[in-house]
Amino acid sequence: MIKKYLEIHPEVEKALKEKKAVIALESTIIAHGMPYPKNVETALRVEEIIRENGAVPATIGILNGKIKVGLTTEEIEYMAKSENVLKVSRRDIPFVVAQKLDGATTVAGTMIAASLAGIKMFVTGGIGGVHRGAEKTFDISADLEELANTNVAVVCAGAKSILDIGLTLEYLETHGVPVIGYGTEEFPAFYTRKSGFEVDYRVDNPEDLALAIRSKWDLGLDGGMVIGNPIPEEFEMDYDTINRAIKDALNEAEELGIKGKETTPFLLSKIKSITEGRSLESNIQLVYNNAKIGAKIAVKLSELY
Ligand code: PSU
Ligand code: MN
């Protein structure tokens, strides 16, 4: 039944059958998170890094209504260039599929597709979360709800301070989503290693993480896990510079009345232009770093199944 909606790339299908490590990758970061042509370059390099570290990449998106698990290079190019690719979270999937549209999947959308295909690990840059001012706007990313329910572990570089990091962590705690610091006690803030917030558990190697992930699901504790992997020091942004840029971007979004699903892409592109592209460079490097660690964890996890 589900098969009619999914199209799994033969290489991914083979790896899954052989219980090899497979990593899901999202396409919203390609279509709405980074400008062309850096988005294609990054997406393809991330796949390479995953292979170099022993896992098979599966970039996920919806094309002509088909949920594709493992986009080809040409399909990634198309996602990166086309103006008609929608941003697809849980609520959007049925319509994009039924109307045979093209959609780039968010963290939530990608987790759903990964889980349908049997992929346990997912690498990205940053997750969505509770937005600043959410007590008025109710803007809380559907990513958090997905993390609460869907069995996919997500490696990210933490949450950006376009979000309310404290409230995001509270939300995750309420929903029983473990938040791990990879080699750190502090939850990373995407562009910077520090956020001022502690993680629940620090883990220093892929083996220990794989054991915790396996234990969670063995016990029927459904839902995901957030693995916060800090950006490498050499690519980190200056704390004050990035926070000033974020503040300016937030002000502009408010003045222009940007709302709903437009908010995150708007802020990302504003921050990029305010920092003259330096935030984009950091963003790219942190994704590469996550790909490396994510693949290593996936390899260890595949040995446990
Ligand atoms: N953070 C980034 N880059 C991104 C996103 C978040 O640094 O591209 C994307 C992810 O796809 C994430 C989505 O799932 O934004 C969250 O959007 P929203 O806040 O509308 O749920
Ligand atoms: Mn939102």
C-alpha cells in the first residue's frame, strides 16, 4: 500500500535489505535553506562524505507526487534550481502527493519518509523549534512533534538563536525526546558552539550513541533523538556578530509581517546577506561535520541490528 507512494533508489533499497548503514538527508535545506549553486555543491559533497565514512546517503524529496528516497544528482540539481518546489512538512504531504507536485521535505517531512523506508538516521544542519515570541504567535515547528513520535535519530548542529533555544529544549523534554551533546555538555547554537543551555547527556563516541538509540527503540520508547554536534571551532562565527545579525533579521521579519512557513527561509537568507555570506559558509561546514559523525553512528547502529 505504502509502496505505491514511495520510490526508493535501488542502491538505498539494497543497503537497507543488507542492513547496511543508510543516512537520510532533507531537501528543504537545498530548495529553501541555501542559495544556488552552493546548495547543489553542498548536497552532493554531503553525500560524498557519508560514503567516505561507510554509509549510503538517501536524499529525500517529493517529485511529481512520488516520495523519493534517494534522489539522483539530476534530481538534486532540479530541487536546487526550480522555483516550484514547495516546502513540505507533515501537513503538506498528502496534498503534494495527491496533486503530483514537487516538494522539498523539512526535518519533519524527511523523518516521515525515512521511517516509511526503514531508515533510522538522519543528518541535517539545524532543526526547527519554538520560535522567539511563540507565546504570542504559536509558531512551533512541526519538527518537534515529529521528533516526539517518529523513530529516526537526527544529527544537527543544535538550534539557531532565531529560535527560543530554552523553550525548544523544554518542549523536547516534555515529549520525551533525548537531547545529546556530541563531545559537549552544552547544546550547540548552530553558528556557534555555545548556547548557554546544557544537554541531557553528553556522549563522546559513535558506539555509545548507537547503544542508546537501540535501547530506546527496543524498549518501545517511540520517537526520535536530537544529537547536537557543535560546529568545528575554525568555522564558528563570532558570538556577537551572529547574534546582532539574527536580531536585525528578526526585526525585519516582524516589520514585513513574515509568518508561518516563510519565517525560517526568510531569516536564513537575511542573516546570510547581513553577514555577507559568512553565515552560509559556517552553515555548509557544520553540515559536513554532521555528515561525518552521522555516518559513523549509523555504521555502529547497523552493527547492532
Ligand atoms: N534550519 C536551517 N536550515 C534549514 C531549516 C532549518 O538552518 O533549511 C529548514 C529545515 O528543513 C527545518 C525547517 O525542518 O527549516 C523548519 O521550518 P519551520 O520552522 O517552518 O518548521
Ligand atoms: Mn513555523
